[in-house]
Amino acid sequence: MAVDPSETPLYIDGEWHESESDESIPVVDPTTEAELTAVPSATAEEVRRATHAARTAQSEWADRPAKERGDLLRDVADVIEDNVESLAETLVREQGKTRSVAAYEIEASADIARYMSEWDRRIEGDVVPGSTRRQSITLLRKPYGVVAGIVPWNFPVSVFVRKFAPALVTGNTAVVKPSELTPLTTLELMDLVDREVDLPPGVLNVVPGGGDVGAGLVSDPDVDYVTMTGNVETGKAIMRNAADDLTRVSLELGGKAPAIVCADADLDAAVETIVGSRTINAGQVCTCVERVYVHEDVREAFEERFVEAMAAVEVGDPREDPDMGPQVSAGELEKTNDAIRRAVEQGATVATGGTTFEDPPAETGYWARPTVLTDVDQEMDVVREEVFGPVAPVVGIDSVEQGVEFANDSNYGLSSYVFTERYRDAMRIAEDLEFGETFINGSGGAQQGHHIGWNESGMGGEDGKHGAMKYTQIKSVYHNFD
């Protein structure tokens, strides 16, 4: 990496800058607990410079032919694909992802950039009949202007690209704040793009920092649209702050994804999917299964296989590519262990795992144990509150209808899962679940789909046609030619 993030962490108006801030945020390796570096947090004035640069560049950028904007994003995708190994190595160090999952995130980031670039010649308006003789009405899609992106720590590269790629291809410019926990891979990618892509100054800006930087972006008068991925309370605060200027907001927030395992389900397939979902990235994924509802007819058989599979998950140094690495920080590990302790106090049984790691992979590191909780009921905290760690409570259900009722009994509405061999049940359950996305007998989304949360899981959505078009607003033009 040519840029030293401890010295020149700000990318504003096409150049790297030192920060005038007295505040630096340490970036810690969650495997060794060693400080990798400390990245200065942008000052309020530096945030203003970034948004002003984006505002100044926006008109000329929007005037470019859309294909030129798409070509530059395709160049970004090429750069990411050419640097998967080095970017993944940095991601493993700062976030604790296993090597293969880190590489997958980098590869997915290239896919996002390439997919979004292809909307350059697919942004369509409408022509509708007029209301008077010789009148025609065209509805055009225009950019909002300056987009502020706030990126989480759990997928710092793919969400970074997920924010700026659709914003740029539709003619907006962007200012992005990486997470204070995991800014290094984002800054490394920005350095590569700066050196290898002919991106005009001011079109894409990066300002690292904590909550003050995010709040500054949301309230900045030059910002027209805020897109944020993170927790619910932060999302609510952003909406309150954005209300003063009626700034548009898109939020991808937390989840409490249910998995309904029907009596006729392929139990081996269900176990494999749920274990993978619950332990990828140490369970720190908002779409992962957070609660498992199993029909009583197969609950005992399911629990036996599920406990065995979770106990067999290999936890270790992410550089060696085990099944699961550490959690990202001491604070996240403590939240996970606190959720387990409270569940036990409320009557749950630890079938495997728990809060104590008798033989951890190393003396240092934020190691959580893959945990299955049984004897759980619907009212326990572990069923109702997001855990964001490798903890899976299992709740017995008497019927499909009860499974849907329990699943919908939540403030969240992001992802949901169904396991059944009956087509009719699959379709009925999917229709009745009050979630933005439902996976039947599997997991994993796609760029051409749409990732959106309902209820307190967010608003606005990402990916696909609707994820691209959300960065545009409609302008009506009335043509009178009589």
C-alpha cells in the first residue's frame, strides 16, 4: 500500500491529505490483539472539504455520457480483481475473516462494481400520454447530487463498493466514511483506484473517523442522499438528523433472521445451511440465521445433528483458513457472551459451546465458541434481540403456522429461511413471512436480486435494478407541440 493511513488517511478531491485532527483511532488485529496502526479521524472542516469537492465535481460528472461512467466502474472492477490476494490479506488482519471468506468478499466487490456499471445504458425513463391535444410527457431519471455513504465493519470492502458504484453510475458523486474498526482495506482499495483508474477529482472521496464524522456527513448541507449500513439505533439517529434538511435516507440495519425447519425438511441440508450461516464471519452478518424454529416431530433429530455439527466447527487463526475466526473486537465478544449468560439465566440449556473457551486457538484473540441453546422459548432475550455472534437458539413449534407466527413476532424484518420439501408449504410460508427476503432450502443473495429490510431492519434497499435506481429521482417534462 503506497499510502500510509496513519499519515495521509484522507482522500479528498483526487488527492491524499494529512489530517489536522488530534484524534486517532487504533485499528486492532482481532487475532493477536496487536495494534496495526492508528488512523486519524477527519475533522469537521475536512468533512466539509470532502463534501464541497463532491458538490463541485457533480455537475460535470453527471454531464458525462453514462457509458463513460460505466467504463470507469469497469476499470474499478478490473483493479479489484487484479488485487484480490493483497486486499484479502489486509482484510483478514483488521477484521478477522477467514482467508477464503475475505477473498470471497473482495471478489464479490468486483462483481458489484461490474454489475452496477452495466446500468450505464439501462437507466430508463417513461413516456406517457398527455392530457391535452398534442402533448407528451416524459419522465426522466436524474441523480440526486452528492451521496454520503457510511460503511460497517463486518463487510468493509463490499459495502464500500455497494455504496459508491450505483451512486456513481447514475451520475452522483460520493463521500464515504469507512468504519473506524476496519478502515484499512477500504483505504488500500481507494489507493489502488487512485493510481490505476482515471477517476475525476472529487467524484469519490473517503474520510475515515468515528460517529462525529458520520454525523457531520448526515447534517452537511452539500449532501443530498445518505446511505448507511449499521445498527438500528444509529439508523434512527441518522433519520432524525437528516430530517432538518429533508435529506433522503437509505438504511440497511440489523436483523434477527428466523429459520423455519418443517417436519418434512431435509435435515442434513438444513443443518449444513444453518451452521454455515450462523458461523460465517463469526456470526457477524445481519442476514445470518439468528433463531431456529423446528417442528416438534423432528426437533430431537434436528438438535442432535445440529449440536454435533456446531461442535465440529473449527475455530482458529483466520490466516490458516479454518471454519471460523475471531470476533472483531473485545466489545463484540462480550456482547455475544452476555447474550449466552442471559439466556441461561432465563432457562435455556447450552447444548454445545458457551462462554468459556477452555482450549482457545491462541492466548490472544477474541474467540467465541459456536453455541447451540435448547430449552428456549419465544419470550427469551436471545430470541428477540440481535446477537451478532455464533449463537443459535432452537425453539420447538407445533405447526407451520406457529413457525410463521413466531418468526413474524419481531421488530426486525431483513432475512428469513424456510426448509421444506413441500412446494405448497414453501410458497405459503414465503408469502406470509414479513421479511424483505426469504431463502427457501438454501442461503445467499445475488446482485440481480434486491436486498432490503422491512420494519426496523431498514428502508431503501441494495442490489439489482431497484438498488441502482434508488440513487435517481424522477423529473417530469411536459412537451406541448400544438
